[in-house]
Amino acid sequence: MPTAREPAADRTGADATGGESADAAPAGEVARLPAPADADLAWDGDAELTAALAERVTQYARAARATSTWRAYDTDLRHFRAWCAARPAAPSAVPASALTVAGYIAALADAGYKPSTIRRRLAAISVAHQLAKAPNPASSPEVATVWDGIRRVHGTRPARKEALETSLLTRVLAAIDEPPADEPLSTGAAAGETAAPAAAGGTVPGSAAAALAAVRDRALLLVGFAGCLRRSELVGLDVADIDVTADGLVLSIHSSKTDQEGAGALVGLAYGSYRPTCPVRAWQAWAAAARLTGGPAFRGINRHGHVGTGRLHPSSVARIVQRRAAAAGLDPADFAGHSLRSGFATAAARAGVADRAIMRQGRWRSASSLDSYVRAGRLFDRDNPSGRVGL
């Protein structure tokens, strides 16, 4: 029986490194494709394929989903295998019977696992059986019925972080200490240097590192907000992907959650009406301060104020948002990296921007996906009937 404590891979937003040193991406996450060797979810290869070709088949099959998704599936399937091995009859995990899978998800629900985690475990089991060319127990009526019951009994409204809409973002930006005009910024880290562990808060106030981090964080917050970017899209930007034009910044997004084929998209960020909140000027200030000529657009900064060569990790966006929110007197627990994206959608909806325009900026594929973001921004628009009943 699994315990109520979920493994690290299930805890959304957990920082695997436990510290600010994760500002630079871990070396193991640089590769686009995970190695097929020793993976639970891999093609066995048919007899007529050479070993090299079978390996390429595996790699292309795994490229159909994001690396992080395969990593989670591998972890989930190992958990399912261990659970099966611990049962008195030691039922087979792959292929598994519908009764075995139904019992597994029932045990997870009773142990306190979230429905979202159970749903992902079912997806991993389903994919494993598809790759093994075995009947899929996850799609059976028995498992579907148990899953429906779990959702009715244990289904909860997903906990959403607060949207960092314009007024809150402006408050956060106002609390960022800009470097003194007469104090040069220290840059030029040696090759391979990444962000070093720092004290609570990440940097020492008044230091060159804090001054440079202030410039970087302002640019990161404003570009992420105005571009309605996901965390992975924000940290995935290279200097070459950001073009400064007379109209504003043009961002080249090469791939994203809804663009797994890498068709790419262009996103325009207009000049702001106020210099302190202008994403274009903020980016130019960071690029000049860090002397960026190529490579990752947003990078780690070590305690000495040196800019590293590696890009920030997506989890670093959440830590930066939370650290800056706390400095502005807000509760950091209310915010996450996604607060920038949801904040833009909320602010745009509140300003009366059409759904199709918000969808284009955020690259949402359907209005239903956007609805949860803009609903809060339109609670008190001109169509709200509660203000028209004579109260």
C-alpha cells in the first residue's frame, strides 16, 4: 500500500536542488531527448531492425512527448511495478489486468494521492501498454468506472496561485532596488560559471550581485508578463530570439507546451507608457548590463555579481517571482512562475481586450483553455447583472 507521502516527482513546483543555486539549468536537462537505455517506457524493437535503427525508433517515439513528461511516466511506471511486486499474488504490471489497475488507483486514492497524480499514473500505464503492443487496461470499463468514482469522492478544485495582474506587478516592480547610476555593474563570468548558492533572499542587498539581479529580474518579470509566456518559454529565450524594433520587442518562441512540433511563433511586446514598467527598456537595460551578445537571454548570477553562461531553470522563475513579491510586502506563497501568464490574461480581460487577441498573445488553442484565466478579470465587467438590479 503506498503511503500518503508522494514522491518528489509528484510534488508540483518542488525545487529538486533545495536552493537558489538552481538558477542555472542542471546539466542533465540540457539534452532534448532522454537516453532510451534502461527506461521503462521504450520500444523493444522488432527482429528485422538493427540495434542502431531500433534505438532511433525509440528516440523518435520518446520525442512525441516532452522530456519532463517521459521522466514522470518512467517514475510512475516504476511505482506501479513496485506496487504490483508487493501484492501477495505479485500480479503482472505490463501487461496488467483491468482488475489490477483498478485496485492500484483505488489504493492510491485511499492513500491520499491527488486525482491529478492518479490521472498521470493511468496515462503512464496506458502508454506502457501501447508500446508493449498489449491490451490497454487503463481504457477498460472497469478502470473507467473506478476512476469516475475517485473523481466524485476525492475530486477537488485545483488550487490556483494568484494572478500577478498589472497593479500587483507594478507594486512588485516598485520594490526592486535599481543599481545606483554611478556604480558600475560587475559582469563577465568565466566560461561555465553558474549561479552559486546564496543566503536567504538570493543576494546581498547593496552588492553588485543584488544590483545586477535587480536589472535582470525587472526584465524577466516584464518580458514574461507582457509576452504572456510560460516559464519554459521565458527561460528558453536566447538573445537572438529577441529583436528590438521601432514598435517594440519581437520574441521568437521556438517551441512550447501547445507547439510540440516546434512550428514556432512570434510574439510582439509593445513599448510601455511608463519607463519603469516598459518591457522593451527593461530588456535593453539587462542586455547592456550583462553585456549579452548571444546565448541564453536570462542567466544565473553568482554572489560576486558575475553573469553565468547557462540559462535559468524554469523553477527559478517561481523563486524570483516569490522573492520579489515578498520584498513588496505580498505573501510569496500566493504566487508562482505561472502568475505572470495568468496575470496578463486577467489584466487584459479586465481591460476589455477581446478573447481572440488574448489567445493570440498567449498562444492558447481554444477559448475553453483561456476561460479559467480571464473569468476572474471579467467578474465585474459591464455585463455583470448584480449592478443592474437596483441595489
